[in-house]
Amino acid sequence: MDQPSVYGGQTREGALGMSGTHGLEGPVEPASPDPGYFDESYYETNGQLGDRPALRFYVRLVQRYGAAGPYFDFGCGTGHLLRRLSVLGPASGFEISEFSAARARETAPGCTVATSMDDIPDNSIRTLTAVHVVEHVDDATADRIIEVWRRALLPGGRLLVVTPDLGGRAHKMLGESWDGFSDPTHINLKSHGQWRRFFADRGLEVVVEGSDGMWNPPYADGARMWEGARFSVPAFVQFLAGRLLVPPGSGESSIFVLESR
Ligand SMILES: C[S@@+](CC[C@H](N)C(=O)[O-])C[C@H]1O[C@@H](n2cnc3c(N)ncnc32)[C@H](O)[C@@H]1O
């Protein structure tokens, strides 16, 4: 019997019918993907076209560790986290993909979704989320994005950033078949420590950090249910608790709560 995933959202094998960047022969220049790539079939394939349980968990983290509204979802995809944030207070978003921006406006009616970073106002956001976005951009683009985050955040504003952990337990156990490699637009995979330094060097200090845990079995041979119990219990407990309990490096993705210095 398949065990329901706590987080949902990504498939393990060749999500886009292409090999991941790690599987290509020879050196690959990371380059931020064409915005048009993030279309309906992209989200259908990665399971993020609709709502998913993980987004409920991220909203609970925002409530616990964030700095209240106005809220902003950067790289808001199809808008389901944005819609959930809009229940808490004023919320808006940004998308590089026109398809995603249009879909997010439908999903979260009344929320502004910008498609140019110049349209994100200065000193306007208290809590910014960026869930599974930074792995899609090269370092130079991430630099520009962080500059925008810093100018848009109000003093004391906070960020919730989630991104696959290249040094995490899931990658260590699964190797080449790890989900982080299943999306060819994952051009910027780093370990938790590398992202931590990257953010710190750009003026974003860690307030709280953790991992989403081992929510996506199987991780070893054997019955899927047994593996679920063995590896996924901490992720499930954390999900129910709505707080970061699983330490960095012990799962699929890194979770950072950051504050602009
Ligand atoms: C894996 S999806 C995640 C979407 C959404 N945050 C979620 O968790 O459902 C990655 C998103 O990053 C967006 N993205 C890619 N490059 C971006 C950039 N340079 N700036 C903002 N968003 C970007 C894509 O359009 C896509 O919606």
C-alpha cells in the first residue's frame, strides 16, 4: 500500500521526462531557466498545480516564526500558499512565469502578483516566503533577488526559505535517485551549510533553521509502510506540531527563518 506523503509535490523519477543536470555528461553551466518553462505541464508533473499539505505546515511556521503581515510569497507558483497567507492578512506575490502569475491571481483573488521585481515596493513586507525557488536560479540571480528582498522588507521583517538540501540525509540515502535531481531546473543545489553561508554573506541572518525530514519514502529496500514508520515519524510529528523540530541535514530540504541585518 502506498503511504500518503506528508508534503507531497514531487515525483522521484524523471519528473520532466529529462535527466537532471547532474546526470548530463560533462560540465554544465548553470543558467536560470526560461520563465516559460514553468507552465501548466511543469506543475502537473511536479504535483504543485494544486494545494498540498506542506503549504499548511509552512503557514504554521509563518505564524510561529514570522513577523506578521503584510505577507509576500516570492515565486508563488499557482498561488495556493499565497491564498493561505491572505487569510492571515494582506498578502501579495511575485512570479517570473506569466502562466503562474495568472493562475496565482485566480487562486488567490484580490492578491497582487507582480511579474517584475521593480514592481515590488520598498519597505512594504513583514514576512516573505520563498518555497522551493532559490534552487531554480543561479547565484548571480539569487544575489539580485536577495537585494530585492532586503529593500522590500520592513525593519525586523522575516523570511521563510525552503530549498532541497544537497547535504541532507535523503540525498545521502538515495544518491542519484534523490528527488532533488529529478527537476532539470534545479540548477542551484547546495547543502544546508552552504545556503546558510550564502544568506549570511548577503545580510540575511538565521533566526531558526531545520529540515522537513524524511517525508518521501521509500529510502531503503523493504516494505514501504515499515520504511514510512522508520524514517518519516519525525517529519510527521513536526508537521502536526507546526514547529521546527527536525534538525538541519536530517531530511529532504532545508528550512530557514531569516532576518535581514
Ligand atoms: C518548484 S516551483 C515552486 C512554486 C511555489 N513556491 C510552491 O512551492 O508551490 C518554482 C517556482 O519558482 C519560480 N521561479 C523560477 N525562477 C524564478 C525567479 N527568478 N524569480 C521568481 N520566481 C522564480 C517558478 O516560476 C516556479 O513557480
